[in-house]
Amino acid sequence: MKLAFTKMEGCGNDYVYVNGFTQHVSPKKKPGLVRALSDRHFGIGGDGVIFINPAEQADFEMEMYNADGTRAEMCGNGIRCVAKYVYDNGMTKGEEFTIVSAGKVKLIRVFTQDGKAVSARVNMGAPILEAEKIPVTAEGSPVVDEPITVLGREYRMTCVSMGNPHAVVFVPDTDSFELEKIGPYFENHECFPRRTNTEFVQVLDRTHVKMRVWERGTGETLACGTGCCATAVACVLNGLTEEKITVEVLGGKLEIEWDRKADEVIMTGPARTVFEGTVEILEE
């Protein structure tokens, strides 16, 4: 059978999107399909696959998979692209609607130009700081500026969940950091029972930071929306920045604000369609 898809990206964090309203793929087949579609040499290429489905508790569901075929709970760049997809394809008439992912409902507002969504603001909700809920095994909770030893070297981590686990590590220079060498060891460190996404962050000033990310199940990506949110929270917890900052990633910039009074993290950033097409997949 032929499967229609749309390739989209937010700050270079790219996924293959499949309309689950009009196409059905069995759950048992999805992990293998995701690995095949995500392959940048033999497939379409992407950081994973996202299925856009009907939902009971929200207007739409985002069913997200990492490139290795594992399920993921949330993707900040991905959810903005879902918002653009449903708006551009006339699946919603309003510019404000809800999307649920792994049981968590997010309120979205798209910003349009010439009848198409070009960016979106997402209320990502409250950051989770309790160690056992992230989850991370640590001596104390919350886990702020705690030591972790990787490859014989001690780093300091601040752990946050934005619906998925993150470990934020501050470094002097992100450009020279050996991410491909260090990243896998953080991801699979014994203190993270479900593995983790790891953000390596350089603080430039009180409103501007640079970040590189090693994503669980994918590797280095050009951006990570939830990682940017976790970074903003970690910066505030460590007294390094204001509550509203610009996070510069390899693929662009995201505006993040942790409204501590409301205990909500607001993410604003771009979403873009790259191309559309169909791909032949094996029948059941």
C-alpha cells in the first residue's frame, strides 16, 4: 500500500508526519515502519515519525516515535508542526486548539501569514522537578546542580521533565563540546531508568543561551523544544538567567518563558513544511 506523508521541521528538528484520520497503520507495525521511514539513507529521513490522530480529550492527538522506533511522550518542535499541519489542511477553523500527547493536553496558538501557519505558541504546562517522576535516581529532589560522573569526569546536572526526561548540563563552550562521544553515555547512564535527553548549555547572558542536545533514541538533533523548555527552567533554578530567554540551537532560535507565578512554561517558535509525498509500504 502507499502511505501519504508530510516532511516538516521546527528549527531543524525534522519528523515524518502521517495523517491518522485518513490512514491506518497497525500498532505492531509502527516501530519497524518508523525505523524505515526515519532512515536518512534508505528512507525519507527524520528524527522520527509523528502520527496525527483523532482524540477524545483534545482536538487532536500527537502519537510520537523516535527514530529508533521507540515511543516518546512529547516533542516541542513536533507539536508545533502538528499544529501547522492541522491548520494548513483545514482540520480546524480556529487559531487556538488543543493537542494531546501521551495523555498530556497542550493548548496551542498558531500565528499565520497568507492563510498558513508559520509559527506557534505552546503552553507546555508545569515542569516536573520531583526526581522519581522525571525519573532520575539521585540523592535529593529536586535535582539541581547535582554531580554525575560520565567517562571518569564529573559534571553537574539539573533534571527536569517536560513530559519527557531531561538532564541539563552547563558547559563553557557548546561548539567544542564532544557531544557525539559524551551524549550516549548520559542517555544510558544508570541513574536514568528510562534513559534521558541531555542538553549541554552555554549561558551567554541573562536572556540568551546556546544549547546542543543529545536526544534519547535519536542522537544529536538540530533542536529539541522540550529540551529548550527544560533548559530555561534549569537556568532559572541555578540563578543564571531571567525567566524569559532565547535559546539558540543549531537549527534556529526558540523563545521560552517559565512563568513561575503561574508555573507554566511557554514555548514559541517556527514550523515549516519541507515536502509531501507517498511511500510504498508492505501490506499486513
